[in-house]
Amino acid sequence: MISVSCNPLFDGWHLTASWVQYMSYCVLTALALRVVQSLLRARAVQKGDFPHADDDISAVIPEFGKAFWYCFNGFNRYKEHSDLWLQFMIHVFELAAYPVLLVLGQPAVIGAWIGIRTAGGWTGWSVSRTSFLRFLLLSLLILSLSYFWLSQYIKRLPCSAS
């Protein structure tokens, strides 16, 4: 086994799969999570349960298929349903980084990041409990997939003291 002088976060690990394969897993998993999130969110949209909606309920979409498309699409006339796929990109980065951090024994970094994300969305979640519960569910799914599946593609390298 190779021992390297390193900063463990940057040099103390390597992928057992190719970067393309690993990132493909992350992108496809984030896409599947977006479908799950959109399915759950579409039901809430049908009921008018989303943060910062207009009081005249103009953004309520009664048809489930249309509500799903508005949530999944991310680019539409209702700002309440538009996320411009930014959350998808965040999930890709989380799925890529969490396994590395878990293998390196750095769960505090993950906890801090989830804390920052939680604090950032708190005003919306105080209005809609289902939004907060969807966030928690997706966070748990990302952590579980990172630990039980994606971390198998990360190998820790021993660092030498130099």
C-alpha cells in the first residue's frame, strides 16, 4: 500500500471507479431524487402547501401531472415552483462529497453543511412543515446512499508524517 505525505482531505483518498463513472452515479442518483422530491412536492402543490405563495392561491395547480411537471421542470411562470435546477446541482455535489468525507471520518463537515442548509430555509419551513419534512427525507436519502453505496467507491490512503 502506498503511503503519501498529504492533507487527507485532498490527497488521502482515491476513487476505485473512474471519475466519469462515479460522477455519473451522482448525477443519476440526484435525478432520481429530483423525481421523488417532485412527486412529493406535487401533492403539496395541489393542496396549496408551499412557502411564500400568493394569498390568492394563484400558484395552486389542481392536476397532479401538471403539478409534478411544474415542480420537476424548475423553469416556469410560478416562482414558488421554480428552482432553476439549483437544488439538483447541490445534490450532485453532496452525493460526490459526502462519501469522501464519510470515508475520511469527517461527519462534522457534513453536519455543519446540513445545519447551514437548514438555517437558510428556516423562514420557508416555518410556513410549510411538509417542505421541511421533504428536506429532511432527501437529506436522509442522500446520507444513506452516500454511506451504504457511494462510499464503496472511495478508498482511503494512509498519510505519512513528514
